[in-house]
Amino acid sequence: MPRFYNFSAGPATLPEAVLQQAKEELVDWQGAGMSIMEMSHRGKEFMSVAEQAEKDLRELLNIPDNYKVLFLQGGASSQFSMVPINLLRGKTKADYFNTGLWSKKAIAEAKRFGEVNLVTDSEPNKFTTVANESEWQLSSDAAYVHYTPNETINGLEMHTLPNVGDVPLVADMSSNILSRPIDVSKFGLIYAGAQKNIGPAGLTIVIVREDLIGNALPNMPVMADYQTHVKADSMYNTPPTYGWYLAGLVFKWLKDLGGLSAIATINQRKAEKLYAAIDGSNFYANPVDLQYRSWMNVPFTLANADLDKTFVAEAKEAGLVTLAGHRSVGGMRASIYNAMPEAGIDALIQFMQDFEQRKG
């Protein structure tokens, strides 16, 4: 059977070329006589995979030498606690943007370790926009500022970098990392779960500036200290080796495409196509403020919500799957990460137009 176009928010679609290479190497990795899943994480074969993956990620993001790259377990949710544990550094307060569900989860966890000041809160407007910068309330004594550039559920994305002065900026980039070039030097720390733009679930990337390492809160679990993982080259415990390997294949796939500038052009074109189809219709709608619409996650509603289940069912018959919106907001959501081909967007738009003609 041909592959469906998978619009899942995560675990998300992976590049077919990557899956094909993984399939070919599954039983016998490059003549080693065993699968990459069976290898010692400290053996020379896997070490070569790990080192190349980090090298390629550093090249893609142009990561400065004074930043460490960690390949960890626990998902991005583990970083909700690891960030304050490591970055409070003797202070008691941190600033947080509340722009969606994942921001809220990070805020709730940070409150376990110190005081949280809300820079701005988008919940009253149902996470459809962000207040003007002139209205932000940044603290003068914050240890760091945390924000989630892209919120998967409501499709809200901050496309410009918050100006926070000299305070370390922390970003949960789980859903938009590697979707375009960024200036890593503007951040103190970036973290991202892999299951959207990097690879399979179970791997988390952390990019952290060296001066922010080594000052964890006392009496914390050793696994919660970034220094533990830096000293062990992300191998204090057995890392998610297969996820690390697949991430490395994705990094190579991106480099072969032309890097992040090339994928950014593709991503912007995909998003603009889909939003144009929504805006040009009287049957579909997107509630997010134009300047904060996500490139990665496009929620939309139907004029008649009673047709939601029919839309999802018929879309599946057409080879378009996982389009139902998050249970907290309903409607539809098309997640169009790096690996979603432009042909998938075209197929979705064609189906939407046909469905509107028949049901609108």
C-alpha cells in the first residue's frame, strides 16, 4: 500500500528516504553483522554514529563552540524541571511566557522550584495572539526567561525573538527546531523533543551555553544535572541509541536538501498555501492572529462542527490521516513539519475544496 500523508502533531511523519535507509540497515548496520539497536552505546560503531550526528546538528544550526549539545531521554517534559533546577543559579524567580498548553505545563513545573513571573498571558484570548511587547512584564531579577516559540495545539508561533536583554533566554523548540535558521548565540538554552522534526519519540536534544552548566540546585537527582550529562558525553546512562541514529539520518537528509535555509523556503511555501486555502473559503476558518500563525501546526474549523467526524473519516479514505484537532480545542489540525512533502499539502487542499463543494 502507498504511504498515507500523516498530519500527526507527534510522533510525526518522518522523511521517507530516512525510513528506507533505516529499513535497509535494520538487521545489519553497514556490515557490522548486527542492528544498530543491538550495539553497545560505547562501542566504536555507535560512537561514530553519535559523533557524526552531533557534528551534523552543529553544522545545520551553526552552534557556537561554547555550547554543549546533549542527546537525552525523558522527553521535553523532563526539561520543564531540569531548566529551573540548573538555571536558577541562586536566584528565586524566572520569567515565563504563557502562550499555550506546553507553556502552561512548563510554568506549573517551574513553580515547584521557585517563583514564576508571567511576562504575558495569552490564555484569556484562547491562545490566539500575543500581547504587544510594550505590555510585557519582564522582571529585573529573573534568572532566565522561558518561552515556547511554537505551540502545537493552538497553532500559535512567535516568529521574532523576544528581546530580554542579558537574561538567558530559554526556548522549548520541540515543534519548530530545524524548520528554519536561528541564531543559537541569542539563547542560553534550547531544548526539543525529537518526535516532530528530528526523529522518533524518546530522544530530547538540549543545546546549552557552557556558563549555565554546573550550578544545579542542591540535593537534586544526579540525572537532573546537565553537568552529569556533559561530563559523560550524553552517556551517563544508556542513551536512546536508535533514536540518536535516526536523528543523525534526518540531519543528513536536511543537509542534502540544502540545509535550514532551503527547508525554510519549503516550509513557508507549504504554510502559505494551506492558509490561503483556508482564508479563501467561507467554510473553513483559522482563529490565530495573522502575525502569529504557525508554519508547523495549522488548526482550522469547519463552518458546521457536526461535519467534523465526517471530514476526518473521508480524509482518511483519501489517504490523509491524523487531522482531528486536539481534544481541548476540537476542529482540525494539520501538522506540516519538515518531513511533510509539499504534495501532501496539495492533496489536503484538494480534498478540502472537494469536501466544501459537497458539504458546504
